[in-house]
Amino acid sequence: MFLLDKPGFNLMERTLDVTTLRQKVIANNIANNDTPYFKRSEVAFEELLQDKMGPSTPSVIGYRTDPRHFFIGKSSAGVMPEIKTDPNTTVNNNLNNVDIDYEMSLLAKNQQEYNVVVQQLNSEIKKMRTAIGGR
């Protein structure tokens, strides 16, 4: 649908994808809280996005008339989230590095981010429906 193929919607879609992946990774960390030698993982996306969209990236943004065209300038399209494992730290006596309190706080933060993006997406779609309906 062309109405939803805008940079704002694409960024919200990517953010929802990342928060879903982050939910799975955090849930896996929590599930393995007591597993000996388990090392926690985390999703890196915001840092990668910041690096890509930093001051070294050209400030000119090219207009794309077809989704197959290359991006010119700042874009989050080429940034993929990465799952990184921390093999060096230990928190528990069983050489596991999962801190359950920290993971639960990350889970709550991730849920809040997801909820905010869903509310924003719903608001944007509602505005479009209103504009299309002429009300």
C-alpha cells in the first residue's frame, strides 16, 4: 500500500520488528537465568542506526520513485539489528551472567517502547482515515 510507504511508517515498522526481536532475546535470557555457563545476549540496533545516520553520512536525501532504487543519504534501510552475546562477565556462582532484575527492567522498558510505537502508528493511521473520509 503506497499510503503507508513513507519513511515515518517504515521507521515505525522497523522499530516494532526490533522490539519484537528484543522481547525474544530478553525472554531467552530470563528463561536461562539458572542455566550454568549461559551467557546473556542483547540486541544492538540503536547504536548501529546512530552510527549510520551520524554526521559522517551525507545530509542530502535522494527521492525514490521505486522501492528497488538505492537509498541516497540518511536512511535506516541498511541497518539490521544484531544479537550480541557477552561472554566475558559472570554474575552468579554457576558462571552465568544473567541478572534477573536487570533483565526484567529491560523487558519493561522494551514493552513501553513497543506500546508507544503502536500508539503512534495507530494515531497516524487514524489521521489518514480521517483525511481520506473527508471528516
